[in-house]
Amino acid sequence: MSKRLPNPRLAKIHRNYTIEETAKLFVVHKNTVGNWIKQGLPVCGKKRPFLIMGRDLQVFLEAKRVKNKKSCKADEIYCVRCRAPKKPAADLIEYRVITDTLGNLVAICPDCASIMNRRISLAKLKQNSAFMSITQPLAGLHITACVNPSVNCDFKIGAESHAQTSS
Ligand SMILES: [Zn+2]
């Protein structure tokens, strides 16, 4: 559904681009660039031709990418192999504790059977009815109020793989 996002590195930091040049550079429609501006991409000047700084383009598109990665729905986990959010079977999800307030959901992708990971705060997990079945054993755990709500669906392969990293 979501198209591949343009590569932010195509923009040269020390260059300015008009909307037309930006569209050409990223092979998108001029209207798409217009949408980016509406979404907060900064432009220089109040009159046409607007100039967009390469640095702003990089920052904006990079942020957009990050946002896109986190677009799993409440009951989905990102499958790195399928490159898409997948809805795992509820009984094939496991919650692995990282800290008192944060853990990893580990599940099997229904399509390619590879392991999927989703970083999730305990508070969020408890709010999430999609994962209700696995929240029950956690009912007795203490929850603090200061969990970071932006930590959501971070699909880095879990913390447990750190141990195997060779230097
Ligand atoms: Zn998959």
C-alpha cells in the first residue's frame, strides 16, 4: 500500500531546490512536493519560485521514513522479511520483558514464518485489546506513569541479538 519513500540522501545539503527540481530529483509529482510543504517541509521565501534547502529535504524525508516504519496498527507487528506490518495469531505472541516498563513482543509472521519483534511499553500493551490474551499474566506487574508513548513498533531485531554481535 505505502509506496517506497524517496531516498533523503539524494538531496545535496548545500543546494537549494525549486519545487520542480525537487520533484525531478525524487521522481515524484510536483503535487507530492506541495504536500510535503503542507506537512511541514520548510521553504525559503514567500513568493514563487519557492526554494527548498537540501538540508531541510534530508531532514524532512528522513523523519518521514522513521514515521512510516512505525505505522503498524495496534494489532500488527512489522515483519522485516515481508517488509510489511503483519497481524500474528494471538496465541503465537510472546512478551519478553526488557525493563519494568518496556518489553518486546515476539511473534511468528503468518506469511513467511520468520520471527517478528515489536518494542512495546507495558502500559501500551495493557491498553491494547488486540494483545489482551498475552497481557493477562502481566496483570500483577507494577506500571509507572513515565513510559515513553513514542516507543512503538520499533522493529529492530530484538535486544537479545546484541549478545551475538562480534566486534
Ligand atoms: Zn513475514
